[in-house]
Amino acid sequence: MELHDERGTLRRMVWLFPDRESTRATPKWHRAFWDAYAEVAAELGLSWESHPPDDVAVDGTDPGNLRVFVAGEPVTPADTLFVTSLYSLPYQAMDVFNQYALYAVLENSGFYLPSPPWLSATVNDKLATLLHLKDSPIPPIPTVRIGTGRDLGHGFHEAALANLTFPVIVKPTGWCAGWGICMAHNLEDLRGLLSLAQGGETTLALQPYLGANTIDYRVYLIDGKPHTVARRTPASGTYVANYGRGGRQEYVPLPTELADALEYFADRVPIPFLAVDFLHDGKRFWFSEIEPDAAIVCPDHDSPQVVRRQRSIIEARFRAYRRGHTRWLGHKLKEVTHA
């Protein structure tokens, strides 16, 4: 293998995403970020493609000479990377095992995966994330995790509620985009929400409600350094700040209280692109979660300045991926040489 030019040999970025979006949802997400991803990638001499896991086929009859295909096209570790962040919304539940299994196949086939498969299990569970980063300089939100299933009625979970104070935010541990988030004002509310979650055996995270003035700050890290901060404010009368739930987003300077803390997250999760989310309750910051494949949305297509900022984050992300791929390929070359 030989690096052809200063840009390296990377030519294709494949985003593995279960193909279960509706015909109504797909145009919305294309406008929000998918089209911008593809356009920015093309400007960098790369392609950005979304493929469901079943588009990937592997000929492993000769383990020493694997052949990997994406939608029938041959790909190699030298020219292609895969974004392997798990997606587990309720309509994607049947894809979870296949995603994990495919990630393992690709990892053992020698492909560069800028979001390593082990990370998905951590970031797709709210409590697992907070425990992995429990020493955060910004305190993590206190969390109780409860599995719901056939034995929910036995009340085994109630022993874990001793330190809970109401009202509480109740959310699925592994969904995204602000979906499934509810509020329980008392224990009876909570029992009702748990019984509804039981219908889908959905594991829930319970966290204190921080108040009506709570604002979400998302910090985009590129190679461990802060690039952009998006402040997200819930719509009036709501408590979910996500763009897809009607939250208002604007780009703001990095708050000084967060600046010193970010090195901790970069050290604990050393990947090319990472979003770290914090909540501010009007008095202090709380660490909320991390996302290795956070959507880079455009909240205002009519503002050239906002569009440029969105594209600058996307470009920085893809350049970081290309640098990471080049470094990874160099390590592989050294391994082959020393062998």
C-alpha cells in the first residue's frame, strides 16, 4: 500500500444507517444535514454515502484475501472508512444485532472505524455513558436505570428509587433526537410510564428535572479540540431542546466554565469527531451525554452565516476523519513492514 498524495488514499466514507426512514422523514433529514454532508465531502474529493447494514457483503472464503462489497461495489481498507455508530430507535430495534455483528466483521477485516464499535454500547445507554465519564469535571446528571419487561409488576426496581426526587425526566436509555422523553411528577406518574414502556421492553433512565430555564450546550470537538458550540433552547412550554423536537439552535462562544473540562473528554474518548452535551439549569452546568455521530444540522437555511458555520463543522469533521485514516494506514504499513 502506498499513500498516493497528501490527501492520503481515502476516497469513500460509508455511513452505516438502518434504512427504515419513512418517505416523509427522509426529505427532512436530507435538508437538515444529509445533502450538506455529501456536498462538503465532494468538495474534499471524497464521497459520503448512507447504506443499511445489509448493503455490505463480505467474501471470507480466503481469510487472507478478504473481499468486501458495498451495494455490489468492491471497497478496501485503503480507500474506504465506515462510520459505525449504533442507531437504536424503536423502529430500528431489529437492526441492532446486525449492526453490532457487522461492526465486528469490519473491524476484524482491517477497516478504519473513526467511531470504534466498543463505544456504541457505552453511548447508547445514558447511565453507561455517565459511569464511563463519572470523573468528569462537570458533574454528571444523577441517573437511575430501570429495565421494563414481564416482571415489572413485581416492583423489583422500586429499591433503586430511594434517592429519587420528583419531578423527574423519564427517557429511553438508547434512543436519540429527544424522542420518548416524558416527565413524571410523582411515583404514580412514573409507574404509568414504566407500564407503557413495558409494552416495548424499553429500558428507561430517570433524571431530575432541572427546571424550565434549562438550556442545552453542545460542544463539537475535532481531534479533541473545541470547534463550535451550539446552544439549544427548548420551545416555549417544552423541556426538550433537540432540533427535531422544535428546539431553537444558535452558535455561541465557548462558555468559560466548560473550556477547562473539555480536555478530560478528549482524553477519555480520543476519536476524531465527538459532540459533548451539557445542560445549564440557570445556575450551573451538568454533563449530559456524548455523541460520536451527532447530527450537524442547519437551523436556518436563510442565513448564509449559519449555513457556512454548519459546513465548516462538517468539513472539519471529514478532514479529521481523513487525517485519522492516514495515521491508521501508516500504522498498518509499519506492522506489515515489521512482520
